[in-house]
Amino acid sequence: MNNWKKVFAIIWSGQLFSTLSSAIVGYAVVFWLSMETKSAEVLAFATIAALLPQLVLGPFTGVLIDRWDRRRTMIVADTFIAVCSAIMGILFWIGRVEVSYLYVLLALRSVGSAFHVPAMQASVPLLAPESELMRIAGVNQVIQSVGTIAGPALAALLISVFNMTSVLFVDVAGALIGCISLLLVHIPNPERQEGAPAPHIFREMKEGLHEIYSRPGLLWLFIVIIGATFFIMPVAALFPLLTINHFSGGTYQMSIIEVAWGVGMLAGGALMGIKRFKMNEIVQINATYILLGLTFVFSGILPVTGFWIFMVLTFFGGISMAVYSAAFMVVMQTTITPAALGRVFSIYGSVTLLPSMIGLLQTGFIADRIGVPNAFLISGLAIVLLGGGSFFIPAIRQMIVKTRR
């Protein structure tokens, strides 16, 4: 770990390009679907397609990640995602693109992410000292925020200047840079205990689950996250429709909202990356639920002339998600043993995606029957209640006391 800063500088440089290119492609597809269909159900199904493989494969990928070479896993996953983007680009080029094809390819891209994301998250504690994990989580949020800030703006610009084929091949170039950066560093794998039993995928899945439910506070954090995600994800899919239908916006306004979210995440990530900045991680997690919920509530009651206020609220929502993500990553990385982190991160991804699927399936019904603004209002109130109620759960309160010590 003596050279951890150099190693992370190389990894972050490559991941910045990879993250940005993936963001450009993701937003370009969302913008294209939004403008072509103006359908809440299409956007919801596209989001489901992008998330469902991670839900189904999550527990299995975690076992494999803890068993495989993590650097090689990330390289192969990045390459596979780029190939899927290239196929989408070819379909646009030959004029054979259909919404159903996009669903399939978005799902295949998600398969790559199901391996890449937990492999990267599980590698961090093996590369840097524990005292630096919060700063690293903050920097990771900054990188994600750059993609969120520049991604929609560049996607809107590139769509207006170039065809979709050219835009989609940007992801291929970004993945190539990301893979090269990973080839330049060494990422250690967890030490294997002597006399350990032979690998068995279901037993190892059970061990990963045991890491969670053997810690009551962490288990309750997972339960609260599942509840919050159920209300967050349908609203996340409705951001473009609120911009188009309620505020009468277009591609430009949609990109502004995405940029506002990204700038908020950048600010939150920078805050978490400040050297020696200390704050109780459990308190941060609960407080960010309340902040995010309030941004949804106020967004839902805005008049049709309140687009710029919506942009400001979205900025604060981005801050809350960056702080939450960084704090929760640190809680996981300092609570779970490194040899089981891949499994736990994958399980975390799966259990949070399950309520997302249920919520997203209701997106079309919510938009048509309840109304997009009311969906923001109701979901926001539920998230605020979950965040506030978490402070009164004994196991979570005990975690707060322990971390303060």
C-alpha cells in the first residue's frame, strides 16, 4: 500500500474516460427514447432492462469475483460493455434499430456492470489504508459526477451534431482507455486461508449473506435501503417526463437537469474527499434520505413555471446521493472482511434492485393515473419518513454509538 496514491491515480485516469463515455451513451439512448416515444412505460422498461441482469446475477457474480482475479474481471467486463455499445451503433447505422433491440443490448451491458462494479468496490480496501477509504469514496463520487455532469450535455450536443452510431462508438474508445489503465497496475486479490474448503457457489453465497445478517445494524441498514429504493427508482425514471410534460422542456432542458444532478454529486463527492473530514457515516446515510426526500416533495409541488427551482432541487438531490453512496461504501468496506466483499457488494446490488423492479413496473401506471408531480410528492414523503425513522431503530442507533467511539 506504499504506492497506493500512484495506483489510484492510474486507475482513476482510465475510469474517468470509461465512466464519461458510458454516461454519454446511456444519456444518448435515454434522450432518444424520450423524444421518440414520450412514453413512461418505455423509459421504465429500458431502466428495468439495464438493471434486471444485475438483480439476477448479483449473488452469483459476487462469489465469482471473490474467486477470480479482480483486475482481469474488470477488463473483460469493460470490453464486453463496449462490444454491446458497438452493436447498438451498428444497428443505428444500418437502420435496423428497434426499441426491443435496445432493451436486449441494455440488458447485456448490465451483465458487464454486474461484474465490473462490485469487483472495483471490493478491490479498494486491498489497495489503500483504511484511514483513507472515505477520501477514496469521495474521489470515486467525483469521477461518477463528472460523467453525470458532462454526460448529458455531451450526449445532447453529439446527438444534434452526429448520428447515433458515432455517439455509441464513443463508449468503445472510453472502454479501451479504461482497460489500458488497468493493465498498468497490479490489483491484489484477498489471501486464501490454508485448509479452506473447496469452492462451492451456494455455500459461498450463504457465507456472504451471513456477513450481513450476523451484524444487526448492517442488516437494518439494508432493510431501510430496500424500502427507500422502492420509492426512489420510479421517480428516477420520471425525471425526463417531468421535464418534458410538466415544464414543457426538450432535450436541452433534460440535459440541464442531468447536469444539475451531476454537479450536486460532484460537490458532495468533493466534500467527502476533503482530507481529515470526519462525520458519522450512519448519521450521514439517514440524513441524506431526508434531504433527497425533501427535494422530491418540493419538486412535486412546483408550478409549471418552476423549472429553474426544479434544477436547484435536483442539485441538492445529487449532493445527497453522493454523500450517501460514499458513506455506505465506507461502512461496508470497514465492516466486512475483504475476502467476502465481492459477495456482499453483489448481494447489496441485488437486494436494492428487487424493489426497483417492482417500483419501475408501476411507473407507467403512476404517470398515467397519479400524475408525475404527485409521484414525486408521494415518494418524497415516504423517503423522508424512512430516513427519520431510521434514527429510532435500536440496532442502527447502536452502530452510531460504536462509530463515534
